[in-house]
Amino acid sequence: MRDSLGSRVLKVNHAGENGAVNIYAGQAVVARFTAPSLVTELTEFRSHEESHRQIFWREMQARQTRRCRSYFLCGIGGYILGVVTALLGRSAIAATTVAVERVVLGHLERQLSELREVDQEAVTAIQAIIADERRHHDVSASKLPTDRFWLRLLSPVVASSTEAVIWIGMHV
Ligand SMILES: [Fe+2]
Ligand SMILES: [Fe+2]
């Protein structure tokens, strides 16, 4: 039987959080050399993402849902994205966070409105993480220089990769 919408959302979000954990993990390693002032914050963001991943996993276990097929791909892809963007330095790290979290926030809002009448447990899990994601977005947005043209290229690339991963997660 096909999973319910709520269960599919939980699976995709759980895989996405694994991606997020790994983006920040990859960035934190490289930032030691390219942007040392960001390491503490990246490590803190990573621990938020770990607790988000745990929130979705707990709810998945309660309903005996398996991990998304995209789970490991998200992890590896996230790590690579984290390493590559951190090699480009501080601004690229901030731009990546802003792009990823903006896409994520859009999806979370949409999920909430679709699930509101349908799946209260999934709604509760999503609501538990939204404030953190918004803070990750806002803190990074405040660090983003507006004068680097190449950053304007990076953001849509990161945003559309994030969209693609979510789409694949919902459809495979
Ligand atoms: Fe998260
Ligand atoms: Fe986040």
C-alpha cells in the first residue's frame, strides 16, 4: 500500500534533514581553513539539523515507516555541497544556507497547509522545526553581501538542486 501523504512528507523531510546535517558537517570541516569565524555557528546549525532528523525519525518509527530511498543520496550530496561551497568561503556558505533554507521553509509551509486537517502528528513534527529553519535563514541572510555577482549564480543552482531532491524524494 502506498504511504499516506503525511508519511511521505515525514520520509522526505527526514531524508532532507540528513542532507542538511551533512551540508553543515561538510562546511564546518572546510570552514576551519576558509572561514574560521563561522565554525561555531555551523556546528550549532548541524546539531539543530540532527535534532530535526530525530523528530521525523521518531514519528516514522511510531508508524513503522521506512527511510526514504533518497536518504543516503541526500547525505552524500549534502556533504559534497557543503565542502564545495565552503571552499568558496564565507559568502558562499551564507548564500547556500539562505538558498537551502528558503526552499525548505516554502515546502514546510505548503506541507502544513496540506496536512492541517489530515495528519496532526506530522503537523506537530513540522511545527517543531520551523523556528530553527527560519533562524538559520535569517542569521545567514544578514551575512550575505549583495555585491558579488557570482553569488547570484550560486543561489539559483543551490535552490534548484534542493527542489530537485525534494521532488525526487516525493516521487520515487
Ligand atoms: Fe532542519
Ligand atoms: Fe536548517
